[in-house]
Amino acid sequence: MPTRILIVTAEPTLQAALQRLTAHGYQVKVTHSVPEARLALGTPAALVIMGADTPDAVTFTRFLSARPVPVPSVILGCGGELNTTLTFMQAGAVAYIQRPCAWRELLARIRSLLRVHPGCTPVQVGGLTLLPAAGACQMGGREVSLTATEFRLLVHLAGRAGERCQRQDVLKALWDTAPAPRLATLNTHLSRLRAKLRELTGGVDLIHMPQGSGVVFEVPPNLHIPELMID
């Protein structure tokens, strides 16, 4: 699956320039505003590239760095002062690049960030491996087919493995735009995710939904998942 990069800018010239990333094997999603970008994150992205003059850009940068699996952000500025650069870096941006800049330099920075940034690194929880850059999940070498919502839900719960999470808190974390869906919708996603994981664990539940409003994700330390063999 191609690495997905999310672009956030209302500037047509910058949009057109960054679309060239598709020629280098990346999957590019262009959005024009922060609200549109938040919705686009329903499908996980490995990197966000955003114009510094985008309204609410600093708030969105902070939001990206605070996610259960942080999404690295690169800010493209144009004649910005040092204070602007520092504001974005303090909000969690991994790079602030002044424009104009050479295309080869930008491409090299993107490749470097995708190689080393933790937001693109697989997250291991017991026998479960989350692949944020691809939006995929693997267990025992077998890939779990998840919807975008199921993947975000699994990332959130796996980041709090062993903790009892309140379902209202999960709703707020996963659906940060109003209005959030009802608890019944969350329960449906939880049930489907739980069933898919049970297929890979031989019937062992990784998601527990005790009476009340809590939900717990836990991988038993002695869980044995049959390894996928390639003949």
C-alpha cells in the first residue's frame, strides 16, 4: 500500500506542486482547510504537509502530535519570522521549511522523516502489530482487514492497553468533530473489531466490555498466535 500523505492548504499553486509527490510513489490527499483535513484522517496518513498560513494550523499541529499514534507534520512557511517557526515547532511540528525551497530538498526531507519518525513506526502490543503509515494491523504474520474507523479505534485502545477506558471518552477522542455519534454506534464498531480479532486469536477476546460504560483492551502474555507459514 502506498504511503499516504495529507496536504492541507488552500493555495492552488502549492497544491499543484505537492501533487507531484504521486510521481514518487506516494498517495496524496489534498484538503483545503483544517476541518476537511480532520475528516480526511479517517483514513490514516503517514505525514501531514501544511501551509503555515492555513487557518488554525497551529491548533491542528498540536492535535496531530497529541494523537495516540502521533502524525508527523511538516509546515511550509513563506517569509515567516523566527517566532512563527518556534510556535509551530513547540506545537509539535517535526519540520518547518521556508519557501521558496528546492523540490529535491523537500523530497529528501519527506523521505527522511518517513524513515525515522516514530509516527510511522510499527507499534507492538503483545502479538499485535499496528502499522500507522499503512493503516493496517497484523497478528502472527497475518494481516487483519479493518475499516478506517476500526483501525483508529484499535490504535486508541492499544495505546491504553490494560486500562479501563470510558466509552464517552473514546467517542470524544475518535470523533472530535460535532456531533459525535451515539454510544450505540461505538458499541457496534467495538463488537465488529472484537469479532475480527477473535478470528486470529482462536477465540480469545482482546477487547473486554464489562457492564457499565468501560472498555478494556488487553493481550494476554501467554497468548499463542499461529505463525503464518509461506511454502
